[in-house]
Amino acid sequence: MTQDSPAPSVVPVMVPMPAERPYSYAVPPGMAVAPGSIVRVPLGPREVAGIVWDGDGGKVDPRKLRPISQVFDCPAIDAPMRRFVDWVADYTLSPPGMVARMLLRAPAAFDPEPWIDGIARTHALPDRMTAARVRVLELADEGMSWTRSGLAHAAGVSSTVIDGLREQGVFEDVKLPPRPVVAAPDPGYVTPALNPDQAAAASTLREKAGQAAFSVTLLDGVTGSGKTEVYFEAISAALDRGAQVLILLPEIALTHAFLERFQDRFGAKPAEWHSDLPPRMRERVWRQVAEGQVRVVAGARSALFLPFMELGLVVVDEEHDPAYKQEDRVFYNARDMAIVRAHIAGFPVILASATPSIETRVNALSGRYGRVALPARYAEAALPDLKAIDMRRSPPARGGFLSPVLLDAARKTLSRGEQALFFLNRRGYAPLTLCCVCGHRFQCPSCSSWLVEHRFRGQLVCHQCGHTEARPEACPSCGALDHLIACGPGVERIAEEAVGHFPDARIIVLSSDLLGGVRRLRLELEAIAKGEADIVIGTQLVAKGHNFPNMTLVGIVDADLGLANGDPRAAERTFQLLSQVTGRAGRTGKKSLGLLQTYQPDHPVMKAIVSGDAEAFYDKETDERQRAAMPPFGRLAGLIVSAATRAEAEGHARTLRRAAPRAGDIDVLGPAEAPLALIGGRHRFRLLVHGDKRSDIQKFVRSMLAAADKPRGSVRVQVDIDPQSF
Ligand code: ADP
Ligand code: ZN
């Protein structure tokens, strides 16, 4: 090699693969890359997009390495984001490449968006004027650049008018920059009138959000207290200091109404980010977030991995919601990781909820998080009157599920022209179908779960894996005809019962398997808000965040449903869900009622809901957690071992257990069959690692995994740090 051709340098590149560390690549002479650059690199037989990582590429002879093929013309992934990826990988025990993959999920966005064809006014004048030409030129002389069809449309003329002017040289062709996916929000577009509680909360949050410094604040306010209005003020303060803002929402069905509310306050919508976004839109949002053109994003948990240029505030709405936990590939909780991201980059986080998680509440009480409270509903609205219906005393009619007390309340509600909601967190018609001749039960062929009848569709469906079969006439086991019976209710069955009692009522059933998807759901939600339904029957989709002004009765069909599964978090979750659902009633001044059908009216959850004494309930739950050293007073990790056969899964789980190191502050429970012992044909066993608050549970699990034999054959191990259920 001669003096004037220096050896190419070597850089580490994080590729979107289950790679434990970045791979080394050679940088060809003349190519400029820096940590954070997005590059195209060869990987095996293909090419992938990766991120140039920090550090040197190792002591490898660059001539032996494959070269980077291209540097994309794309903003670099900044240092805090790279630290965040490393941190998430380390915490969740995931390969960093898999975390980086979440960041790289918009491949076409790495190339700049193409400029669009436009036209611009020259100094030339047309040969003669017509009325149409006058309109076109008036608009064009306002100085904006236009697309040909845009100008024609705005002027209300056909595009041949524009073409004529173009031929005469009155317009020339120009390239216009890509349009923003959303207009810029204006922090001062509307100055809302806040009540004194709201104003006090808003001023605290404004102060926090106005600083580029790490802080976490819980905005704790009853349903309908105006949490959204209040955190909008914090967003306005963050926008004022030039920060980008991310709002995490637990449910995409909620986004539409949210976007409109945001627009009312800021004069423009935030960009959306969720799995339902069309691919082209995803690419554009990704790119414009990276370029800093999009200032506010409202999105699902994956929005946390968008490459913001100057993220400066994250709001986590309904922070307690289980939907923030991803349990696939990289197991992470977006609420917790939002706090980590804020800590790394040094900016504030706001957690909003009417029913905070125990973890968050404990942190707020100890002073680690700030806390602002909204104790009352906005304006005239009062919280609903809440009562338990003891189902042992007022049982439903034979074959029914709605007690006379609830039906009576519904009758009164409808007679006043108001709306009722019957809530049951179970899709379909019936959770179990059985043959009353031979007792045969319909089970999923590849899961340990019963098939749920969906009568509208005439199908039996597995809610775990999606397996679907037609509902037969005859029992497949004994052949008896017409002896299949539906056991237990789903929303479809409640709808059938409601139709029987209220034949003239307009009834809407809402659940996530609605034909027509999110669009249909949105229309139905709008119809309900406009009063175009009398009775709404729904699953947890209707529980969250909606404002239905005319809804004054909420009936919980089975308040005990979530309590039976033996999960220590069950009481907390049920309390949160029931508070949310009953919170749909009485959002305007009208008197409202929430009725809970239960067989355990003395259960602490029912008592807490009925008495409205959330604090006492939380205190007791917190105490129990503390005594058992459960989170947040202790640490947990789940190891799920799955395999094609039960024996393989159990065998490897035992191997792992034997590989556990000795540690005074950590012990291992299990293996036991996982709560869902069979999913999609895979048998599952679970080990639970339980440690003190200060124990290094990740280190412990790592050494278990390292000491055990590598999983062989069909065996897979998934690590779930901070599992949702325990
Ligand atoms: P939460 O999120 O606490 O359940 P919301 O923010 O959805 O409450 O507010 C409940 C309802 O009260 C909404 O319809 C909202 O528009 C209205 N509201 C709350 N605060 C105000 C305010 N200061 N001015 C006008 N309307 C308000
Ligand atoms: Zn299944």
C-alpha cells in the first residue's frame, strides 16, 4: 500500500438482528460517517440498514472486512437515543440489535422525501384575461407556491386553465419541498379558562415542562376532572421552549377524538403513530420527526422509539394501563422506558391517571416523583353514584345475565332519553361451548383455552392464537344434533338479552373484533357521543377516556371477572378498570349511576369502588405488596420456557433452575406451568426470579442463562423483567 492511500477506518454498526453487539465494517475511502449515521451494510447475502455505533470497530484488519455500501442522507440518531437503546437492551436482556430494530422500522424514510412538482409565477403576462385566469392569478400573486392541481382546485377552475398559462410562460415549473404531515401547533392558539384546581395544577406542570431538566410528575385526577386540558398547558410550555413532545396513549381507538381536542387547543393536529398507520404515512412521520418538522406526536408505545431530533417532554396518559407493556421480542414497559429516556436526555415526564399504578403512587408518595391532583370533576359534572348489586339476592331471570335491578335502572335511564352502557370485558357470544349429551367441550387444538363462540359470524374462535372454525350443528364427539349449549356471556349474548328487554332501543355493540376495524369503531364512537344510541354494550374499548355526554348509567355485567385469575395484581387491575368504566357516566351535569353486578359485594375492590375511598384501597394493597416484598418493594423477572413438547419445555426449565447461582437476596420459584400452558402449539413453563429491591436481578438471570446449556431443538427462553402478572 502506498503512502497516499490511507487504510480505511473501521466502525461498529448496529444491525437490526438479534446481535449481541455491533458488527465491524470498513469505511471506504472518501465516505464520511459518524456515530449515529444510518448506513446500508452487507449482511450475509443481503443488505440491511444499520446505525453506526459508538466506540472503535475493534482491532480488525479493515481489509478483511466488508465495506459500508452507503450512507443515507438522513439525520443521525443522536447520542441520548443510542444510550437509550443500549440501556433498554441491557435492562430487558434483549440483544441491542433487536432494540435498534424498533428504531429502524420505516426503511423508506432513510432516503429524503422526494420534492414535489409545483409551479411558480413568473413576470410574464397572459395574452388575454378571462374570469378564470383572474382568479388563478389573484391566488398565485399571494406569493405561495402551488401544485398545478392544488391551484386549480383553490381557484375553482379546471387544470387546463393553468396549463394554458404555463404554456404562455406565466407559470414555470419548480420543485417544492415535501409537505409537512401536520401543520405546526401554536402553543398560544387558545388560552383555556381553567377552574382554580386546574389552574394550580397547570401552573406546576408548566413550570416543570418549561425546563429542560429531568423530572417526573404524576397528574392524579378523577375521571372527567380535565387532566387532558391541564397537561395541554404543559405541552404548550414545552413547545414554547422549542422542544418536541410525545404523548403516549394506550388505545388507538381513542386517538381520533384526542387529535380533534388537540387541534381545538393548538390549531393543528399532532402526528399519529401506531400500527394501523398506512406504510407511506409511517415513513413520512418517521422522517419528519427526525428532521424536527413534526413537533408533537400522539402515539402507541412504539412511538417511544421514534428518532426525535429534540424531544423535550413525554406525557404518558393512563399511565397504569397494561397496554404499555410489550410482550413480544423485546419485553418492555413504555411508561418505565419513557422515564429512562427522559433521564438520559434530561427532560420532564408527566404521568396522567385517575387510578395510578401502585408503583407510580409509591414513587409519588415518597417524593421521588412530583404530584399534582385534581380532586373533582370539571364544572357541574359529579361522579356517578356507585352501588353494588348482590347477584345472590337479585339474580337474573333464567338464562339471562342482567339482574332486575340493572334492567330497572336502564328502563328509567332510557325513559329520560339518556344512554346506558353495559360493560363486559369479553368478546364474542359465549366463552365456552359444550355438548349437553356427552359433555364435550370445544377447545383450541393448539392452545390451552376454550373456543369462544362468535355468533354474529357463526364461528368458534380461539382468543389466544386466532384459530377459527365454523360452529357445527352436531357434536364432533358423540354426533348428537342441536345439543350444543353456550356457557357464560360475552358482549354479543348480552346484546341479545338487551334486545329482548328493550326491543325499541338503539343498541350498539363495541368490541375490538368489530367488522370494519378502527374506522368503523371510530364512527360508532362518534355516533354514541352524538346520542345516536340508547344502549351501548362493550368491552374495555369503551372504558378508556371517551366523553359520552348523555351517558348516565353504567352497568358492570360481571364485576368479579378479573378477580378470579389468582394474579396478585388482579385487585389493582380490577379496581382500575372498574373506576375507568364507571367514570364514563355523568360527564356532564346530569345525575348518574354506576351499578356493579357481583357475587362478592364485600370484596375490597367492590367496597373501594362503592365507597369511593380509593386511598384506603391503595394503602392496603401497597401494604400487602410491601409485606410480600413484591414490586415496587422487590424485584421480579419471569423466564418463560416454551417448546414443541411439554417434556422439552419442562426439562429445560429445570436445567435453568439448576443453573441459578446462590445469592442471599434472590430466589427462584418454579418451574411451574405458565398461566397459559399452551399457546399456538407451544408448551410453556415459567420460572419466577424474586429479589430484594436492591438486588441485581439482571445479573442473576444472565448468569443463569450462561451457566445452563444452550436451548436446543424447539426450546426458546424469553426473559420478562418486571412481568405484568406474577
Ligand atoms: P379526564 O381526562 O380527567 O377524564 P378530560 O380532560 O377528558 O378529563 O375532561 C373532561 C371533560 O371536561 C371534557 O369534555 C373537557 O372538554 C371538559 N373540560 C375539562 N376542563 C375544562 C375547561 N377548563 N374548560 C372547558 N372544558 C373543560
Ligand atoms: Zn389457540
